[in-house]
Amino acid sequence: MWTPRLVLCLTLALAASGVACGDSPNGPTLAAAAAGRDADAGLDAGGDAGVDAGAHRSAGCGAAPEQRLSQFVMQTEIVTGVAPAYAATYTNRFFWLRLPNGYDPSRAYPTVFIGPGCGESGAASIPIQTVSMDDAIVVGLNGVGNCFNKDAADTPELAYFDTTLAAVEASTCVDTSRVFMAGFSSGAWLTSYLGCVRGNVIRAQASSAGGLPPIPPTCTGPIPAMYVADTDDPDNPPSTVMVALRRVLTANGCGTETEPYDIGVPSPCVQYQGCLKGYPVVWCETSGIGHSDQSGTQISTVGFWHFWTSL
């Protein structure tokens, strides 16, 4: 198990080069998906974050980095596979890539995709890098007009995620068995969608203040998941978030009983009992926070990182 390392501030910097700112219908059965996921869980027991023994290495391993480290740098791309109805608006996209300080192209890194809320940049969303520090690649996704399309069953965001993941894996050293997805608000809705359709690619998901958008009748199996909601959120209250929670509870075969879940900082988080081995589900309900990414409570930073690295 890895141990999260905390820092007290997020440094913002500008790079001299590039634009930068600081830090299925045929899805597998539960048993088959669980067996495949357990086989892919790459880290050796008792290892630390500096060891990538057992990691599944992407094609970009060995390539020298092409950007400054410890900074989010904008990367443009042409998204393939966009449906004709969306092509004019959703083909030319960009994302923000942050390589950790001391990035080693021979080491396969866990990689975290972050979806921000509407009006937010992918370079300034949930600051997971304040706890992952030198131990993860972070990818900030960006919605068109700084908002993701969450209302369409054939959302163009799936092609965007697939294209972005392929680009990151081709240019950097990703541990493909340790790809994580997190989001806030609009990005949380996206997280729940991707957790369904790409549950065989994303190792685990975590989100704050987002519900469940239109999804296919069959998802790609169970997925570890962590949800945060606040009783005073006027936009996405707990009842909205629980719709997404219930989908995963069913997919993961969980029961209804819970027990306290320690994320390393004080929190109201609980873990459901009876879930498939390797597919935990955590629920955190706060009060008095409002519509928030929960980084102030550290649930979406310390908590999310603890959850992922404990798998």
C-alpha cells in the first residue's frame, strides 16, 4: 500500500514554452470482470510509490518528456470517433497534462484524470497533485465552453476521453492498470458515465457533487467508487448523487450495511459491506459545505488518493 504524502500549498508557475499554469452491451459478467481486474492490480504487496513492479507499461515508457515538470501544460488534439452531430464543436479539443517533479520515463506512473465543474479549467480543478506529488501523472480534462456534455446518451465526451487517454499513454509512461478518474459537478457526472462505459479501463472512480447521466443498459462491470455529497448543496444534493451511488452498489454486489471508513483525515465517510473483493464503495456526506469540490475538507484530495492507493 502506498502512503499519501501531504503538502501545504499548491505552487502556480508559468512555463517558458507552451501554455501552462500551476500545480457495454457486451460487458463482462461480475465474476469475469473481478477476475480480470484482480489480475491487473499491478503493485506488489508491501511496495511503495517509488516501485512500479508489476505495472502495465504504456507505449510512451522510455520517451523523454516534452514539457516542463510540475506544471499543467495545455495539449491540443483532434478527437476521433465523434458522431457527425457533434463533429463541428467537439473535434478540436485540448487537455492539461502535469508530469510530476523528477518524472522518470522508465517508471510507469499511476495516472489521474480530473473533470472540473462548469466554468472551471482542467488546470485548476481538484488539486490531487498536492497529495500525489511526485507519484502520479495528472490529466486535467476540459469541457467545451468549460462544461462537459452530460445530457446526451451518445455524448462526445467518450471519444474525447478515449483520444486523450491514448495520447497520454503514447507520450508518457503510464501504468495502464492504475488509471483513475475523479470529478466535481459537471466533471462528477462525466466520472459516473466513464465509470460505466470504461470500467474495464479505469481502475477506480471518485467524485464530488454529481449524479448519473444517461448510460448504456449494460456497463463494463464493477468498479471501485467513492462519492461525496453535501446536505446543503442546492445544485446536486445527496439524493442526486445517490442515484450514481446505487448503480455502483448494485454492480459491485454490495450490501446495505456500512462501517466507518478512515481516509486519513477527519471525515464522515463510510464503506459499504459485502462488496465484491477489490471493489469497495465509499460514501461521504457532509453538511454546511454547499456545492463544493470538497478539497477544503481534504476528502477529494487526501481521501481520494488514499482510496485509490489502498486498492
